[in-house]
Amino acid sequence: MDPMVRVPVREQDPVVRAANFEEVCLGYSEEEAIAEASRCLNCKNARCVGGCPVSIDIPAFIQEVKAGNFEEAYQIISQSSALPAVCGRVCPQETQCEGRCVRGIKGEPVAIGKLERFVADWARENGIKPKKAEESNGHKVAVIGSGPAGLTCAGDLAKLGYDVTIFEALHEAGGVLSYGIPEFRLPKSKVVAAEIANVESLGVKIETNVVIGKSTTIDELMDEEGFEAVFIGSGAGLPRFMGIPGEQAMGVFSANEFLTRNNLMKAYLDGYDTPIASGKKVIVVGGGNVAMDAARTAKRLGAEVHIVYRRGEEELPARKEEVHHAKEEGIIFDLLQNPVEILVNEDGAVKGCRIIKMELGEPDESGRRSPVEIPGSEYELEADTVIMSLGTSPNPLISSTTIGLDINKRKCIIAEEETGATSKTGVYAGGDAVTGAATVILAMGAGKAAAKGIHEFLSNK
């Protein structure tokens, strides 16, 4: 075995998987995991740890995998991460831990994400749970939202002995893990539900169908229900649109609605009465991971799918792995193009898009080259469904019903990066509610920082 080349991971055949919702990546066997772990150099000053937003002791857990001590590897990961089976599947390791791996300088980096996934899956299959606190410290903390930020904050606090209750607006816990990321990337019953159960095994209570700002408020939780601190991890679920003609037509979805119907409401299963008009020819506008998820979902529902994105392939914000999988599955990429109008038939339904071609000009504020329209290059692309995947922003319900909680012009809650502290004493926030739409692992990092901030606040209270 060449130590410079990683052990390949098995995947479903693209032709087969494009017609089902089963997981694409099949993961490592025990033998493959041990072989891949053997490539780790066990660096003394491990750069990979610095690239992990939740600071997992990566060399330590990999050495345990190498020795075949999978349970010990799981407990090492669990000290830092509440959701290892999730992170092993959806984290952008190529720009984080694996992006700093010394092996990657002259060869391929160690497959840290695939090893984390293997360890978490092995633990689940063998009934291994994270270690819980020996006794309660008597302090009550409320967590709003059961997505990655909320689950991480709650799990870390529970390990310190806090009495934690998560309040979730929807009927199922998991946040974006349940409604946003498709089944073929993140299985719900096998992985997400099991990770949530692990958090609950630490003593965390989860109450669903509680809309903070309507069912109750943060002020009421603190003043009337005895919660000494609150963490807001409510995400960013308010979709953005382009503001172009025709966006109100039948057959135009936000990616949020499309994925929520399909994932949380099981629209892809014949036995569920939650249909979704996926269409025969679908245009997905956008180039991020959510756009890839929507496009690959529509493909599995039987559509011909076009991704329309106003920049080129190098500027696609989606993970390279997701773009690669989308191409393998037959998604058509119409790059350097942008819709200017959604075309509507006499019945008020979508019949296509009028699209203009673009070229890249000077860099914008983000450092990416700005797309510029090419005059006279417009054409029509036929479609019966258009899915807008242009990002999301936080719902203002919580901030508008909480006295003394400051927000910025993007309606995001203002919070300290290191502690999650907001302008309101005892209230902390993190994840997409603070940053706008970002990644699962960054939300987890924010939840972890807030748990530490809350612990310091209540310890000194």
C-alpha cells in the first residue's frame, strides 16, 4: 500500500443512486479504516486539530483506530463533538482538518472525515454512548433550536451537569440536519435520530412544537420558568429570492421549502401523503451545497435538472465532492448564466426562464470576481419548476419578541465570537442565527463556544 495515497471509499454506482435515496457513500470496513489510520504520521504539533472548529484530538482518535480500539476512539471524539456521524458525512474536511494534513503536502491527506464517520457508525452499531455527567449542578439552561448549534451547546452543558431543555419549533428535532440535508447524504433514522438520542442520553430534554416568540418568549423562560441562561441556535430559515418577474408563479420554490417537504415530510416516499411537484424539467438557481442538494433531490424524483449559476466552476461555493457527485448523476451545469425573468403560461404556472449570459469582471467585496451581464445574450430555457437556492437569513420572530436583544442590518443576532454572549445578560447565541447561513461544523463550533461562555457566566453568578 502506497502511504501517499488514501484508501478509497466505496460508493453507490452513479446510475443506480441517481434513482434512489439511499446513501451515496458506503464508508470504510474495519480493515479499510485501520489501513487508512495507519497513514497518519501522529504529528506532535498536529495542524489538523487547528483546522477543526470543535478541536477534536484527531491524532489521538486515529491512533486508537489504527490499534483497533474503536470504542476508545469514539470516546475521544465525543469529548469534543456531539455529532460525529453527522460531521463525518457533511463537514468540508478538505478546507479544514484534511486541508492542513501534513500527508497532503506531497500526497493525499489522511481521510479524517471518513475515519470519524467509521468510528461513529461503529459506536452506534455496537450500542456505545458518550459519557454523561455524574451528577447535576442544579442550574437550568434553555436552548432554542435543535440543529447542530443547539445540540452541541446542549450536549456540552449536559456533560458539565446542567439541566438543559431544548425547544424546537418543528415536530421533529434536528433542524437543518432533518429538513435540509437530503437522505442520500445524511440518513435520518439511522444517523440523525441516533445522534439526537445520544444527546438525550446525556440528560438533555427536547420539547418539540414550541415556537419561541409565539408559544412563549425568552423573557418568560427566564422570568417565569426559572431558566438562568438561554442559548439561541434557531438557524437561518428565511429564504431569499431574486425579485425578478414571475417569481410568484406556481412551480417556483425556495430550496428550503423543496427540501423540507422532501426530507422532513417524506415526500419522496410513496406511502406519505405529502406530494411535491418536482416537475419533469427543473432549474435550480444557485451554486452552493444547498443548490446541489436540491438539484440531486429533483433528479432522484425523475426530473432533468439544470443548475444555473452566475459565476464559473472555480467560483462554485459548493464542496468539490458535491459538485463531482452531481455531475456523475447527470446534473447539467449552466455556468456564467443568470435568470432575468421566470416565464409563466396562461394558467399561472412556470414554463421556463429567460436567462442572460455572464462574464467575470473585477473582484467584489468577498474577493470573488463579479459577474457582468453580456448584452444581447439572452435566451429561453424551458422548465416547469424553478428552485431558488440563494441563501437564507434568520427569521426575526425571536429578536422582535425579546427585550434588549440587538441585531444587525441583516437581522442577525449580534453575539461575541468567543463566548456567544449577546446584548442581553444571560442570553447567548450562535450558528446561522448570528452569522447567516453557514456550515454544520461552524454552527457546532459556535454552540461549543457558547456552552463554555454560559458555564463561565453561571459559575461566576
